[in-house]
Amino acid sequence: MDFDIVPPTGVDPLRIGMTRHAANMALDSLRDLSAISESDRPGQHVFRPSGLMISIHCMRDMLEAIELGRPSSRTDRVLLQGLDVFALPAREVVLRVGEFTSIEEDPDDDASFIAPDLLLSFWRPFVADDEPMEEQGYYFNSVLLARPGYYDTPAQAAERLRQNS
């Protein structure tokens, strides 16, 4: 199954800004009933038979972020404008995403990258760009799509509130 990341909207059927109840129901609909994982946690995350993890983050009764974890098989794909973000090496993902939006190294973690205009972050535990056999560092392990303001510092959040008042 293909899961298309559509910033800032979401990943079907999950939509940023939907209520916690609606997000829980949408997350539950992504569970494969023929192979329910013992690791599933209703209202938090599901693991599909491919190993793809789909996680939701809610605050104030609203879906604020959706995180997808790298599957172990190709039966599920996570796509961003047709780009399979878990099948390509992390270095190539960064180059290809950089062709259509700004993407920068996370200042707190040199293995991770943020595409601020799309409210996306790409994570891996360490950098192994020249070691394809070291999958944990060669590929991204997760991608997170968030609502506007999710990454704000306290000062940025205060400024956002001031501007919206």
C-alpha cells in the first residue's frame, strides 16, 4: 500500500487538525485486521505487516503530528511527491527533496534533517552515508509531518499567538 505524505494536510486518512477521536478512528482503519501486531497501541500507533509504523501525536484534542517508521518490506511505501523516502539512501532523499523545497540539517542532530516549509522532519539514529550495509544510518528510519508551530521555540510560539490575536 502507498502512503502519500501531503504537507501540510496529512497522510490519508489522517489529517492534521482533526479531533483526537477522528484521528484514533483513522489510525485504527490503517490496521491490517488479518495480521494485528502485538505492538499496536490504540490511539498511539499501529504496525502493519510490512513493519511500517504509523504513529499519531495529539494535544488539546487535536492531531498535531503523524510519524511513519521505515517498513522492513516493500509492501508498504511512504511517498513524498512520488519519492519513496525509505527506499532511497538518506543522502539521496535530502538531495531530491532539496529540488522542490528547502531542507536543512537539524542543528541538534547531524543525522536528521528538517524541511521547515513543509513541516517535515527526517530522522535516523546516526550517519552512515558511505556504508549501505549499515541500514540504520544509511536510510532514514522515520519521517514526521506536523502542524504549523509544532517546532516553535517558546519565543516563536508567543510571537505566533501575538500575530494571530
